[in-house]
Amino acid sequence: MLSKRVIPCLDVRNGKLTKGVKFKGNIDIGDPVETARIYYEEGADEIVFYDITASSEGRGIMLDVVDKVASKIFIPFSVGGGITTVDDMRAVLLAGAEKISVNSAAVKNPDIVSQGAAAFGSQCIVVGMDVKSVPVSETIPSGYEIVIHGGRKFMGLDALDWAKTVEALGAGEICLNSIDADGTKEGYELTLTRLISENVGIPVIASGGAGAPAPQADALTQGKASAALIASIVHYGEYTIPQIKKYLSGEGVKVREVW
Amino acid sequence: MLAILDYKAGNQTSVRRALDHLGIPCRITNDPDQLASSLGIIFPGVGAAGQAMDELTRTGLDTLLKRQVDAGKPLLGICVGCQILLDYSPENDTKALGIIPGECLMFNRALRDEDGAPIRVPHMGWNRLSLEKPCEILDGIEPEAEFYFVHSYYPNPDPAFVLATTSYGVRFCSLHGRPGLWAVQFHPEKSGRPGLKLLSNFYEYCRRLGHAQ
């Protein structure tokens, strides 16, 4: 039986973590490569890097990070942020990442999803979706709307329609981020997670807001997600990945327990 | 020295990085002499079976691979490299290498997982192996260990060649072959410590055989 995945997400700017990650003994590590290696050793099932560098110079630095990560960790990892062309995708994959993720770039230019899937296979293409809860309307029948720019810009796209669209375009996976839940640590948006998971045939990664393992268990069971993205819960040393997995396993969630 | 077969449908660099990490000497190559003089060949693959076979036949590597296997050279096929060792794949209606009898099948989306939900295709993520026959490349790996899979088609070899199976809506063959000729549907180079152990077991087998010869 396929295990549910626990995936730490690291934000990188100019080759450094945007927030230092606190490990045991409060050792603050700003190096994404070393941090990824530690999470790999601790049993992360996959790692997501989100590059928030704006400059093209920074992009070269990120490729260097990807290359170093690929030589140190032997699990899949993905890279997102600033990828807008098939050439951008190719560069990241050649540097050693398994997957690339596109978010606002796909909203602005949906062809990037089909072009990427045709060039590298669907399994390489993750579409990130930032979603906000809105009143149900004719354009947004699900009551969930796609937003970009950190939730500041509403795109007039229904989240459920968009999920089905990207699947049809060839996305291999959806990373679903609830802007409402993000950072609140109150838990994933379960209704949204379940709505999308039940209506697409590709895996859904639940993202946005889990400060304790219980909401993750909910997202993976009631929400029917295939994976849970985690950030501050592990970065600030509140829980370790083995603790989270042990909790999930105790709740009857099948996770990878030997690594 | 292990040879990692160089052809356009491969994920050669991931395999090379894993072997480098293990300190196993290796070379990415399609040179017949280098393949012949290697201790063993790793035959990687991502992408579609059709493209992979086209590339192998265009370059003549198909015949070369068969000859090496016939001559007793150890071979490890990975993912698409595992599938096209069989006779046929319905992916792109592909006549494959025919080194191991059998064919590939596609996951049926109507299948249901243990929770009763329809399976998602591709089968992507971590899953266990259930051993059907003793298999030395799994030596020292815990039975609960999991491996990383990404695929929509799976091998269905002659039952005599099934070494391990995995459950995903259906129980399918995830490791097939015989001593010295192994094919894994999962990616050992992306499966953490158990995957690295499998690669080093393969190398140790090749070394022992090399010394014996």
C-alpha cells in the first residue's frame, strides 16, 4: 500500500534559507543543502524548495543549490518559484531535481503545464494552487478562488475548475495551499482539500497551516490528500519528522517508518 | 567499474550521483568496449517505453545489451529500463528487448486501494516489497523498507521470473529477473538508504563475479 508522504518545504532566497531552521540544541542552520540533508536523514519522504529569489543572478545560485542537494540526498525533491519557461524547467531537472512546480506562471500561461508534461513527463510537473475562500458565485461555484501574489490578487478562477484543468493539461500532482489557513497553524482547510482530492485523479499535497500533527492526520484521512507539506512545525523544532510520523502511524495513517 | 548505459531516455546522472556517494566507480557510457569491459551494467530509464526503445534500436544498443546479457554480464534495469527488458509494452505499442519473457500492463484506474478509493495514476510515492523468492540484491534490507515508485505501467513477466511484488490496487511485480539479471520498477537511486543498499549489493555481486572470472 502506498504510504502517505510528509514533505518539508524550505524557502530559499539567494541560496540561503529565508528563515533559519532550528534543530536540536537550537542550532540555527541557514544552509538549504545541509538542512535538506538533515531532513533526509530524519525520514522526510520528499523535499520541496521554494525559491523566492527575484533576480536572474539568484537563479544561477539556486541551480547550484539544486546540484549540491542532488549529490547529498537520495529521495525526490522539487523546486518551485520563478519557473516560467520549458528551458527554466529543463535547467532545474538537469541540475538534479525530480520535479518542478509552477504556480502563478501556470495561471498566467496554462500552456507551460502541457509543454512541461510533453517535454519531461507528467510526473515532473507539480502545479501549486493558492486558494482563498470566497462567497459562492456564478464564476466561483465552489466558493474557492485562485489567488496569486501571496493572496493579494484574485484571478476570477474557480479552484475546482482550475484543478481539473491542470490535470487535463498534464500536471502530475497538485500542491494545494489554503491562504486562509496558511501560517495560522490551525490546520489545513479540510473541506477544500477533500473537494479537490475527490475530483482529480492525480495526487494532492495539502499545504498551509499545521502547527501540530493532528491536522496532518485529518488532511491525509478526511481530506484524502496523498501528502502533507510541513514548514514551521519542523523548522522551529516544535516537532521532529520521526515524531510526526509516529503520531500519524498511531492514527492509522500508513507512513514510511523505515529509512 | 560499473557502466551506466547512456541513452537519451535515461536518468543517468541520478544513478551516477548515488554511486559516487557510495564510492562505487562508474562511468556513463554507450561505448561497446567500455560496456564489455565493465563489471556490470546499470540500465536506467525515465519517460516512455517507445522513446526508450527507439533510441536503443537507432543506436544499436539493443543488440549490444542482449549480447552482454547472453555473455553473463550482470545487469540492473531501473523503471523503464526494467519494463523494456520484457517482450512488449502497450505504452506506444512497443516491441521491447525480449530479454525476459513477459509484457507490461497499465494500471487500471477503476482499481481501488485498501481504503476503497480509486487508485491515482501514476503510482507515485513510497511502497513496500513482498519477497516472492530469495533475492541477493535485497540482502541486508529490512522487509518493512520502502522504495520510491513513479510509473503508470508495470511489468508482468513470466511467473518464473517474479522476485518481489508490490500492492497498489493490484499486486504487481516490482522486481523481476534471476541471479545476475535484475529489474526493479522502483528507483533505488531515489529510495534513501534501502535503495543505496540495493545498489551496493549489485556492485558487490558484480565484483565477486568479476573476481571469480
